[in-house]
Amino acid sequence: MGAAVSSPQKMAAAREKLIVALDFATPREAEALVTGLGDTVSFYKIGLELAYGGGLPFAQDLIRDGKQVFLDLKLHDIPATVSRACAQVAGSGARFLTVHAFPQTMTAAKLAAAGSSLRILGVTVLTSCDDRDLADAGYAYGVRDLVSRRASQACEAGIDGLILSAEEASIIRASVGSKMILVTPGIRQEGSTAADQKRTTTPAAAIAAGADYLVVGRPVTQAKNPRETAAAIVTEIACALGTR
Ligand code: C5P
């Protein structure tokens, strides 16, 4: 497998599917990574750590520089609060915003984002959780059943996409159809460490399972050479797109 077997169009399509998670404490550290990655990466995720450390104004800088931004704020509150928070984000130019996939939360977010270019993604079950974690938290469902249930509730709420592990993506793709955006974190190249993630998949397997976007954090941010690692992931995605 190598870049030579993928057409320039496949490589361009692959590049758009990689979302790098900027899990840093400060915009200064995030900016250093973004600069180092250059044209290799065009889509960035800002999560809770960076958002609480000045990441929201930094998101505006990224958008001004022509990057796509995913605000992974994982909102969950009463509908009025979720709705007002989503309305604040709707005009920001961010492409994706996450809410937890609870029916009233998804409905409130969808209504607030209507008419904007913001796409609402529902977090089904965190990729750091397995069946035992769900039982500990008091759920009667295992991961698969809870992801399925939340996916059908997401369809009813009319939201745009789902965050799930690639382990569930192919089953969910078959039930939600091609329009629902499927975003898969928990991505690990062959042989890299899982850390706190429990439902991990390689980039190629995630694409084969029907993922539209892959979120990759530590494998890139902690790499010796982040640009080379990101480029290798893009190449793996491009090869997998060739067989999909
Ligand atoms: O470093 P790693 O690749 O594990 O990072 C995954 C990223 O995806 C983190 O920013 C994490 O917050 C996010 N995420 C996740 N599982 C979800 C939703 C988001 O790992 N279900």
C-alpha cells in the first residue's frame, strides 16, 4: 500500500476525511501543531480542554485561515440551554458541533442550528466505554444496542450525524442510510497504543465500515513526526477508499 496506488483525487478526498483532535491546553501549542502539519490536514477538532483554554477564539483564527473546524463540546443540558448554546455556535462558521445523543438534547440542537451551515452530531457512546462501563453507569443496554437505539433516535430528531466507533459503523450505516454523517474516533494505526480508548479501529477498517470522517488525536499529536504520521494516515484512507 502506498501513495503511488492512489489517484490525486483519492488523496484529496482522503485528506478531507481526516480530522485531527487538537487536544492541547493552549492555542499556542495547537497552533504549533497546525503550522507543522501544513497542507497535510485541513480539518481540526477543538475539544473541551482547548475550548476552556482559549480555543473558541482560536477556532475563529483557524476558520479565517481556511481550515474546517469541529467544536467537540458534547453539550447536554435542558433543551432551552442547549438550544441557546447551539444558536451561539451556529453563526460562528464551525462545521460540526457535538451534543450527547439524548432525544430532547438532539431535538433542541437541531432546531437551533436550522438554516445555518452548522451540522449537529450526536455522541452515541464514548469510545472509551465498553459494556461493563455502561452497566456501571446504570444502563440496561450494551454498547451495540445503545448505539443502535441512539442512532434511530438521532434520525427521528433529524440531526446530521453521529459519533460512534468504527466497530458499530457498518451496522449503523445500513440502518441510517447514506445521508447521516458518521464520524469515528478511537482510530489507531496497526501497532499503536490504545491508551484510554476501548473500541479502536485502524483508519482502513474505519473507511471500510462506512465512516465519513476519522478523528485522530494522540497518534498524530504525540508522534515524533506529526506531519509524516498524518500523511501516512491520509495514504491509508486513500487506499481504503479505493477498495470501498
Ligand atoms: O487521542 P485520541 O485519538 O484517542 O483522541 C480521540 C478524540 O476523539 C478525543 O479528542 C476525544 O475527546 C474524542 N472523542 C472520542 N470518543 C467519542 C467522542 C469524541 O474519543 N465518542
